[in-house]
Amino acid sequence: MSHAKLQMHRRSLRRLGFIVAVLSAPLLSVPESAHAAGGGSCTKPLCIEFQAPEAFLSEAFGGQVPAPQVLNLDDAAQAKISAVFNRSFPQARVRYWQQGDRTAWIFDDIGKKGYVPTTAGFVVRAGGQLDYARVLQYRESRGEQVGEPSFLTQLSGARDTGSGLDVQVDNISGATLSVQMMQRMVRTALVLDSLVR
């Protein structure tokens, strides 16, 4: 799909999303547990699938996706993650993929309580540096610009300083909470990576 057609499609989705939100707001609440495994369905109109999880993993490992591994989150690990995730990680076991000096992570987060989870993928290099991030599925009615390459490129190479990222990330007007969510997810991926090294 060309860039112009994709932009037109996204504008249509935003308009439809607003109409649906107004007419059926109580039906749009998706329990976080439904997406805790880093997946969930991407149903129209309130979901934009930027990239399928399988395509993300294939990209991350050059088409040779390693078998998934499992990280068990004990109390000490949960404490480290909670410090950046703003709450306990929603599951006690996290799947990840590792090959050479790279790990890949897929998980969900929300912009704020009551929001619908966004699924994103992160590739981390040894040494605690983000290689790159991808939004896989964005389920809110606005703020989908965080899935655009122009935004995600800012996150490449980021490291966690303990209080934030060491890169400057520009805000997006009308999507402040989504921008903060993406920064928080990057920091969480970096912490998760540190637990398996």
C-alpha cells in the first residue's frame, strides 16, 4: 500500500473510531489480561496493525527466528520492572527470543488506566542498547503516530539512565500519553534484557 493510501486509510480509521467510540464506548473496554501475552486480535475500526508479530521476529533475526525462551519473573525481577513499567508486569513468565547478541521482546502497555493496550516489539543489543522498536498493533482512536518510522527512529540506540532514556524523544501533539508509553516500554524491554544476560 502506498504511503498516501496508508495515510488516507488511517484518517478514515480515526473518523470511524470516533463514531464507534461515541456510540458504543462501554463495549470498547478490553481487559488488559486479554492482551497480556503480547498479542490479541486486531479488529477494525479501532486497531491499526503496523506489523504482524511473526514479521517483526523475522525482521529481527533475518528470517531465521530462534525458538522462544521463557523468563520467569520472581519478586526481585518484578521490582526492577515495576520501577519503570509503573505497575507489576501483567504476567509471571515472559516469552523472548535470543540469537547472538540480540534479544527480541513483544508485550503490551497502556497509555493510562482505561486505555486499550498497544502491542509493540523491541530488539535489544548486548550492552543494554535498544536496536529498534516497532509498534505492532495500535488500538486507540488517536496517537497512532507513535507507530510511524519518523517517531520510532528517535528510540534507536537508546539506553536506560535509571530515570529515563538517554536520547531526546520529541512529543507528538495530542499523543503525549502514547509517547510516554513508548518510552516506558523501551525502558521495560531494556530491563527485561538485563535479566537474561
